[in-house]
Amino acid sequence: MKQLFFYILILSGFAVNAQHANFVKQGRIEFEKKQNMHAMMDAMWSGEDNSWKELQKKETPKFRTDYFDLYFSGNTTFYKPGKENPDNMKGRESPADQNIVYTNLQQQQSTAQKKVFEQMYLVSDSVRNIRWKITDETRNIAGFDCRRANAIIMDSIYVVAFYTDMIVTPGGPESFTGLPGMILGIALPHEHVTWFATKVLVDDVKPDTLKAPAKGKKVNNTELKDNVGKVMKSWGNFGSVFMKHILL
């Protein structure tokens, strides 16, 4: 009986150690960002000449897919464009397809480099405060069991997120943070865009990888909205849809 008890203690110790060994503290996540371009066109050109809109849709693939890499270590994340997708149409930019976002989660500060047409902006501000509501729904993403959370941002944008507490850094793609673990999936159903992790690599992340961008016109989020809003104020629905994606 003593031997049996001794073996049980050993096996329990292995189980505990194995469980803790599964927590990921640094690495790289590849995100696939997918946009329904036809649905976005419908929103941008609502009420416009249908024949012209339908012509544009025929010339544009229904979905656009971009890849981004999120490097993370401790309480710091660095999000930037990843591998190119040769299937995307050349010469046609999509909102936020060149975004670089550095986030210091301990200080609750972020620095983002955003290109809006020909102007590069360097946006420094506090991390967006998102009031998440965690649910019981789960989903497996890139091999990690994730829990669903919902929120509203920017007054009207409905967000669905899936996070895992097995990756201890409480970050995510773009400016999405604030959950008790790493966000591996984001869906904005009414904006027709999603970000989902395709793989998580447990790499050694060097400090040089996690450096804030430094190029661009220095603004905060309010100033960015004001600057871009002046240009797009007469652009109707197109300007409204484009603005949402820029400010994410």
C-alpha cells in the first residue's frame, strides 16, 4: 500500500508539471484576416448605381485574405503584416492591410503605425478599454481550446472573440486585448471581417523583435479620427465604412 501511495504521488506530480508545461509565455502567432469584399461594397455603395456596383463586384474576388504575425513575450505584443497572399488583386489596397501595432500590456499603452492612402500615421494612446462578456461557448483554434467573449466597441461595432488561457499574454490581433489570455479569433459580423490564428509557434522572441514603430505623423486616436474625418466627411457610406476599419 505504501508503494502504491508513493507511485500515485509521483504520477500526480507528473500530471501537475505537464499541465503547467503547456502554458505558453512567448512565441509567434500567424493570423489569417479575411474580408468579404462584396458585402463591404454593398455597405460602402448602398444606394449607388447598382449596375456600376455589380460591375465592380464581378471584377473583385468575393474574399480577400491577408496574413499577419503577432509576436508576444510576457506583457508585450507586436503585430505586423506577415506573408503575402499572391491571390490578392495587385494595386488594390484594403483598409488596415499594412498596420503595425505594438502594445505594452503592463503599462496599458499602444503605438500603431497606420497608412491611410498616402499618409503614414504614428498613433500613440492608451489601450482600448473593452467591456467583454465571457460566455460558456468554446471552440478549438490552432490546437487551443478557446472560450467565447462578446463586446461592443466604438459605440456600435459588435465583436465576437475567442481566447485561450493556455497562452498567458492577454493580447490579440490589432487593438483587441483585455481577456484573461491570448485572443486567437476575432469576428466582426456586421463589418464582414475576421481574424483567426492558423498556427501558434513557441519561438524564442528576442527583445529586438518587440520594438514600437517610429515612423509617421504623431497623433492619438482622437486626432487620427479628426484628421481622417476631415478628408472623408463628404464620402458618404464609403467614408463611414473605411473609417471604421482604420480606427480598429
